[in-house]
Amino acid sequence: MKLTIEQEQEIKDLQSQENKTKRVVAPELEKILYDAISVLDHGFVRVIDYMGDDTSIVQAARVSYGKGTKKVSTDSGLIKYLMRHWHSTPFEMCEIKYHVKLPIFIARQWIRHRTANVNEYSARYSILDKEFYLPKNEHLAAQSKSNRQGRGDILQGEQAKKVLNLLKNDAERTYENYETMLNERYDGSIVDENETGLARELARMNLTLNTYTQWYWKTDLLNLMNFLRLRADHHAQYEIRAYADVMLDTLKRWVPTTYEAFMDYRVGGTEVSSKGKIIIQKLISGEKINPEQSGLSKREWNELMLALELKDKLI
Amino acid sequence: MKLTIEQEQEIKDLQSQENKTKRVVAPELEKILYDAISVLDHGFVRVIDYMGDDTSIVQAARVSYGKGTKKVSTDSGLIKYLMRHWHSTPFEMCEIKYHVKLPIFIARQWIRHRTANVNEYSARYSILDKEFYLPKNEHLAAQSKSNRQGRGDILQGEQAKKVLNLLKNDAERTYENYETMLNERYDGSIVDENETGLARELARMNLTLNTYTQWYWKTDLLNLMNFLRLRADHHAQYEIRAYADVMLDTLKRWVPTTYEAFMDYRVGGTEVSSKGKIIIQKLISGEKINPEQSGLSKREWNELMLALELKDKLI
Amino acid sequence: MKLTIEQEQEIKDLQSQENKTKRVVAPELEKILYDAISVLDHGFVRVIDYMGDDTSIVQAARVSYGKGTKKVSTDSGLIKYLMRHWHSTPFEMCEIKYHVKLPIFIARQWIRHRTANVNEYSARYSILDKEFYLPKNEHLAAQSKSNRQGRGDILQGEQAKKVLNLLKNDAERTYENYETMLNERYDGSIVDENETGLARELARMNLTLNTYTQWYWKTDLLNLMNFLRLRADHHAQYEIRAYADVMLDTLKRWVPTTYEAFMDYRVGGTEVSSKGKIIIQKLISGEKINPEQSGLSKREWNELMLALELKDKLI
Amino acid sequence: MKLTIEQEQEIKDLQSQENKTKRVVAPELEKILYDAISVLDHGFVRVIDYMGDDTSIVQAARVSYGKGTKKVSTDSGLIKYLMRHWHSTPFEMCEIKYHVKLPIFIARQWIRHRTANVNEYSARYSILDKEFYLPKNEHLAAQSKSNRQGRGDILQGEQAKKVLNLLKNDAERTYENYETMLNERYDGSIVDENETGLARELARMNLTLNTYTQWYWKTDLLNLMNFLRLRADHHAQYEIRAYADVMLDTLKRWVPTTYEAFMDYRVGGTEVSSKGKIIIQKLISGEKINPEQSGLSKREWNELMLALELKDKLI
């Protein structure tokens, strides 16, 4: 990722602010406020603004439960309790706003999280940057044989080179033709003084899905965690996981106590079905179980054993 | 409204904070942050936290429209443009959190605005305060004869006194019986050491709807304006309007440019139907119109004339 | 619950419809369409309309995953897979609409589920029915000693009688005074021809929270299941659980395959934290664990053992 | 648009259903249920399911306002009243589900309407069809000179031909390279038996934004009207307006009374600011107004005159 001189100056200006406020402040997050944290080849994540911290969650919970919360003596204990019991509304009391630059095909996954506010760069109004995502060699994965949605081995040698060439050439050529149709280049120069440009809202359709876009994305802490649980998971596509990983770090800086509970109960946790509970009970009591007669399908059996990290019990 | 000594101390402590932040700050709003602004007899509105200011809206719009927004030269011009054309997402980039104390029957109206986050004091966990709303004499209105939803003349003399007595006595007695059933008073003292109290989640059902509750209510600027447009309107019930009026003032302190555009285009504006447009065209061209042959019903005709403040044209 | 003759006639009329449609139909749900299923003393649940059935979920999933779903051979297998992996959007493709009569204090819990559409009877426009909830003896529970939110033993003898009397008398008196203030009774008759009634929007504040209200409540299948998971749970207040239980039966009639997966993976399932997983692994491997050194608090240890139904391991 | 034989057969099978139901039915909508209505060159809109009709709105309103609605004597009068006064919840009581095939750049506009349920064809799981949008000559508009977001004159002759060629060639080549990278064609045939295909979730990034995708899109009547008001408007991009126009027709078939009120109060109506109201009052009273001294900017003055269709007053 390379920022323009103007962008770097803007970030410096924003960071040099020193305002006074009576609001609560998250010191570790302030340290990286406005920073453009690099993701993929041209993308970034920036925290632009936030509201609240760990104490805001506690404060909201204590309003709800009144004197009823006094039993949980510490803020950390209360936050863990709320997380464990899936209390949701206290976590909605904190809000964060990101500026994100990301490839369009990832933006299309991301936008499915509806409980958020979005202002995206509009290619109806303006010309998109000449930037597109090209995977690094180590991410050029083959289609998985066993999982319709997954990745398999990494492509090697000539084949990898061929794929990268195709991606690069197609993105470059479609972008050049985008400029030709617009009769205008991103820097504002005109291609041919004697021609008229196609409407931007039309020309954009020629761009490939790895072209970068950008947006402001604002959400509350609860929905941020819902996003991260899905998108920082190893089932998520690598390219969105790269963003989620960076955002996990901003979560830790913003609300460290919540972060810890989130990692324990959500990210590291698992769900067990009613049938799965019976299997666990039997295994603990030392009973021998024949997976075929367990009431679970082979697939479900293996999912349970993987979730519990009991690899010796896979069939 | 009377705060306890503990509450007053808590507010003072919060207000004495002087944190440094790189975030944008709304100085006029900071001045009243945490203040308990009195509403009705025991209610209040407090701004607890906020995120963003007028410049955040501009910033979000400029991300969306890129260089396309350069045509509108000033921030104020851009905000007015966005408001006039019902652009919504830039206004979602600001967030505010209130602490509100309000009668339950008003809370039930308020909660219908779904795009907000709420933490309400729970009467399953804790005992509600002994506070209930009693209207002032000048708000003791009779049922309107012409409008099923509205208020008519103010009740006078003996009848007003009777109504207030009924409200007061019923609220007090139901509250006392609430304590009797709980076998516990709000101050934590036990009524009868030999008895067991009814579960709080049950006892609360004996309270009247003018009992005060409280909550944290957080929303974005767009949805705050949607709320205020409906609830600060003269069709709204007086008791919720009293809250909306106080909140309008916080809006003005927070985002003064947006406030001005909001008052012009939303609060002071009106809608005109396609049939209404034809009437206006004819009136402007000096054409005589017979309301009966205008294509509008009498009711609709009068609504249009009232909206345009053309009282001489009412029929 | 007693319906008026007019209501009974209306239900009969609606049920006598026999329309033809090309839409999918849920035959078991059609059998009870419009029926008023009794809940509590005066409440009811009625299914008024619905859209889609189990096959609609499968259809939506197959659009999403294209040929990718062919691996799961049966509709039932696919629905179970979707439920197990928390796929949400296919379950949003079905919609249901209920007509519910319920006490106001329960309506206040219910409305916290925001992703739903609601039309509630308005006491600004109309006079509420003279009906209020009085618990049966077996539901007159004391406040739990150990759980701030819970119920303990059932009140007995004189104390139960006293509580019921207080509830009944207060509800009746506040309702009578409501009529007095309105100067109108529910049947439309005037109390005193020489007086003016207080505005309805004001008089309603005198009613107690066990007064019945009613609404149309419409939601999609995903959010219905979210509602039922919380409200049919044994931690939920009995009075809302009574509604959830009836609605679970309508779920079974509507989408029987989804219902089965829901009961297995959601209602009967449990979550395990990352620390909890380690405990389970050790228990399965036969390792002795000292709860004090398990990394879990006593409370959390017991919650895990209860969730796994390992009562002999409680401490 | 050309459907495959399988698709045509599936539609015939669905349409040959004749189920009995006690639910309300919209006969005009039933006539086109499941039909694939052609939009653009390869797109379509299909109504897949619906719930409720005009009477459902009336029914919901009468539950809310109780006897209070009796004053409005007809269903049509009540629906017009609700529309005029921006009552929203009764219109949420109806639901509709569409199956839509549309270019990705239009899908990206569409998805910004968040209050809807979506199941989109996943290019992580499956291979996208070889279909991309190419505008007709009459829609090949130049960028507007005066409006950053708009279209100007239609491109002519050689330039139009050049643009179409670029669009067509780029879409075809990027699709072919998509197949090469996948090492698989849409019909399932393998390109080179000795190679491994790139993961689908990666290969898709090479496609251009005019590639067609498809989804199930479900929303309530209120949000459908919000969508149509914005997207059937002449400011909307032609390509999404083409979809909105077809959907307007389905709205008319589904809820004809609501459709009529919607066209009068929303589509054909306009908003007037508080300053605009004063201008109208003066114009009606015959006062001469100098636009420069009207308090409106030139731009705002012209917007008002255009909204009122007073073209002789443009400056």
C-alpha cells in the first residue's frame, strides 16, 4: 500500500489534533487513530472514530440490572458474564468507525453484514483508482476437492505464473479501456479532446472484481464481534480474513477486557448439539461408542471431534 | 426532578474529566455532557456520549462522491444539499447516546423507533423508584371531539382536581402494594421479616403506566432526526414532545449546521401530492378553484391549505 | 380467554375461505390458521398469515450455493447442515404473522426483539379492554434467593391469597378510575353527561402493567427462532414462556424439518468456551481435574456441568 | 433473456400448482407468479412468493387504531390516509419475494437497501454463467456536463461502436480466462486434465462488473416502496430503473389501492422546505418575487420550480 503525499499529510494533520473531551477515551486505540494499517497489496484499515470503551458496557449493564449487578464484583467479571450468557445490548453501547480500502469482490462479502452504516466511494460520481488486488504466490490456492467452498494446495511454478499473468493483464487492460471509454484518466487528463466520454456509471462496468474500492464503515461493538467471529474464522476466505485479523487488533486496543472474553467464549468456543451432548457424556463416563450407532452422521461426528480437538476420534 | 446526592456526585465526577483525544469534538455539546436536563415532573435527558460532528458528515459524503463533491464549495452548502435530496448515509456516520428517565407509557411510544440501541432498567432484577408522572394542570386536556388521537380543551376546576387526585392516589396505592408484595421497600428495608416476597418480575405488574423507568438510548444522527421530526411535531403527544424539545436543543449544540438544515427542510417543510401540485399551479396562475371540484376530499384540501399556511382558503 | 360473538364469527368467516394459490402451502399450519389459541387467563396467539415452508429454505440455499449444494442429497440433510453451521439467510426467506393478546409487562419484554414488524392496539385512539392478568396459584413464585432474575418457591396459603387480592383489587380500581377519567366506558356508554372526558392518551397512564394489549407481530423464520430460543428457555419469565411454548407448536406445524433441527442444535444444544473445551478433553481422557485449578470460576464450572448434564460433577 | 429448457420446465411445474389456502390471495399477482419477466439483455424479475394484500394493511391499521378507524369509511380512504400521513407499520404487514437476475454493478447499488433478506448465488461455491450486460445503443450515454452523477447525450456512430466492442471483448476475454484459471467450464467440462484449477473464490475476481449474478430478494411492502421511490425515479441509473419499472407493475397487481396512493403521494409528490412554503404563499398572493432576494440559492430556486412544474419561473 502506498499513500499519496496528500493522504499522508491529511493523516498527520488529523493525528496532530489534541482536543479536550469529557468523554471516555481508549488510550491504546488513540495511539493508532487515523493510521492506515496495510492489508493485502493495496488495501488498508483505518480507525477514524470511536465511542465508548469497556466501562461503557459495564455502565449500560448496571443501568439495566440496577442493584442486581452488584453481585458481580468486578468490571471484568461482569463483562465475562455478559459474554457467556449472550447478553447483547450492553455491547451495542460502543461504536466504531473504520475507513477501509478493499477489493470489490471482498466488499461484496462484507456488505452482507447489514447492521452497519456505510459510505462507499461512488463510481457514478468519480473515477476509481488504478489499483487491483493480485494475490501473493502463497495465496494462489487450488479449488479444494473435498469442500465446495474451500481452498486446496497452493499452485506451483508455471501454473502460478500463468494465473498471475492472466489476472494482471486482464485488470490492466480493462482499466485502460475504462479510461478510453471515459475519455479521461484518473489524474483528470483528457484522452482525446475531440471525443466525449461515456458516463461514469456505465464505464465502471468494465472493471474487474479485484479493483479496489473504499468506504467508511461504522458499526457497534456487538455487530463488530459478529463480523469478526465469522470473518476471522479459518473458514472465511483468506482475503477478508486479512482485514478481520487487523481489526481484531484494533478491538484489543479499544476494549481489552471485552476482547479477552470474546476470544475465550466466541472465537475459541464451540457449539454442541443435544445429540453431541450425549456423546460427550458417554465419552466422559468411559463408555465405548461406535460412531455408526451414535445417532450422528459421519460428517457430523467428525465435525464434533474437530470442534473438541479430539483428532484421535476422527473416522 | 430531584437527583440523589450520589447521582449529583457521579455527574460532577464525570464532568470533571479532562481527557485528551484526537477525535473530533463538539464544544457546545461538551458543555452540557452528563447534565441531567429536567423534563416533566421527575424525568430527565442526559447526553452521555457522542461520536462525530458536522464535519464527519461532510467527510463521509466526500468519500462517497470523491472529487464529485468539489462543486459544492462549503461544508454548509453540502450539508444542505444532502438534506434537501434525502441523502441518508452520511448522517448515519454520527452517533449519540442519551440517558433518559421517562414514564412507562411514553417509553412504550419511544421504543417503536427500532433503529436504536437500548438498555432499560430491569424491574425483573431491581425495584423501580417510587416516582410517577402527574400532569400539570395546563396539560390536563380533554379528549378532542374532532380528532380521535388528539387533545381538546383543558379540564378546569373541580374536574381537574378530581382527575389529579385519582392519578395520584392510584399510583401511590399500587406502589405501596408493590412494596407489600415484594416484602421489600426501595431503600432495601424488609416489610415483614416473617414473610417471603413475591418475585420482582411478577410484582411489577401492579404498577401503573405513569411509573418512571429509565434507559440508555443510543442512535445515529439520521435516526435521531427521524425521531425528532415525528416526536417534536405538534401532532405528537405532549409528554413525548417535552423530551423531543430538550433533545432538539442537544442536536443544535452537537451539529449546528445540520440542525439548521433539518429545521428548514424537515421540521418546517411539507409534502405535496401530485394532485396538490396541480392545485398550487392553478392558484399561482390565478385560476379560481372550486374545492369541491379540485379532485381532493374536503379533508385533504384543508390539510394542504394548513400545510401551506393559507388559512383563508380553508373550507 | 373468552372471545366475543363478533370475534368468533370473524374467525369462522376467515376460516371458511377456500382460495386457490400457486404458492407453497403448509397444510398442518392451515388447519389452525386464524384460531385463537389460549395463553394465560385472557391472552391468545393466532397465526394470521405465513409465507413459505421448509422447501423455501432449501430453494434459497440452492440459489446461493448453486450446484455446490448437490452434495447434500436430501432437503432434510441440507436444513440440518444450514442450522448446524449457523447459516442465517435461507431461514429469512420464510415469514409469519401472529395476532397476540398479552399483558403490557410482557409486551415490553417482547418488543425488545427489534427485527419484527408490529401494529399494536393504540390506547391513544381507543379504550383498552377491561382485562388484566392474574397469575394462577402455581405461578405465584417468591423472589429467588440465589438468582436476582429468578423465581423461588411458590407462595402458599394466606400470603398467596393476599397477593392475588391486591393484584385484583388494584387492577379493577385503576380501571374503574380510567373509565371515570375518560367519562366513558368500554362499551361506549357515557359516565356523566355533564362532564368532559380526559384525553385517552392521558387516561391510559392510570392502568396497571398487567392490563392486556394486543398486536399484530410479523417476523421471519430466523428471527422467530431467535425469539423462541430465548423465550422458550427455562430462564425466561414464565409468562412469556407460555406464549413461546404455543408458538413452538406453530413452528412445528409450519416447518417441521426446520423445527427438528432447531430443537437439536439450538434449544437442546449448548456452547462451550475455549477453557471449557480443555476441561472436556481432560475429562474424556480420564484425567482427574481439581475444579479449583481448572481455570474456571466455581460459577462457570457449575454452568458447564449443568449444560452438559453432568450433575455429579457440580461443586 | 433466454431460459434453459430446465428452467422453463421448472417454471411450468411451479405454475401448474393449484393449492388451497385460507390465506388472502392477490389474484392479479397469481397470474404472473413465477414468470421470468425480461429486464435488460439477460436479466429477469420473478415474483416467487408473497404474503398479504391491500386488506392486510387495513386489517393491521384497524388493530392499531381500534374503533378509532371507523371514521374513515372505506378501505381505499384509509390506505390513502395512511400513505398521506406517512404511517409506516401497516405497510410492513405485507411481504414479497423476488428472484432477480442482474449485472453485478447494479446488484451493488441494490444491496444498499438493507432492510431486506437476500440469498445471492455464490461464486465461492459455483461457477457464474457466461452472461454479461451490454447496453443497447440508445442507452450508451455520455457523462453529463452539468451533473456529476448523470448522463448526457447518447454516443453516436463510430464512438458507440468502439465502446460496445471494448465492453464485449473485455467481458468475453476475462470470462475465458476465468475458465482457464478454474480449469473448468460452466458446463462442467475440464479444460486440461493435467492441471489443477484455481479456487473459485479467487478466480471470480477476474470477472468484470457487468457479469450477471442472481438472488432471491425478500422485503416488506413499506421497504419495497422506499426502494421503488428511489430507483424508479428519473435520477436513478437507467439500468436499475429498468428493474424498478417492472417491479412497479408487480406492485400494481399485488396491492392496487396502495399502488394508486403511492403514485399520488410518493412518486408524483414533492417536498417543500419552510423557505419554499413562503415563496409559494407569495406566488399565490400574486406578489412579485425577485429570485435573488428569495432566500433561496439559484440552484434551490430552480429545484423548487421544477418540482412544482413551473418551468416559466426557472432562472
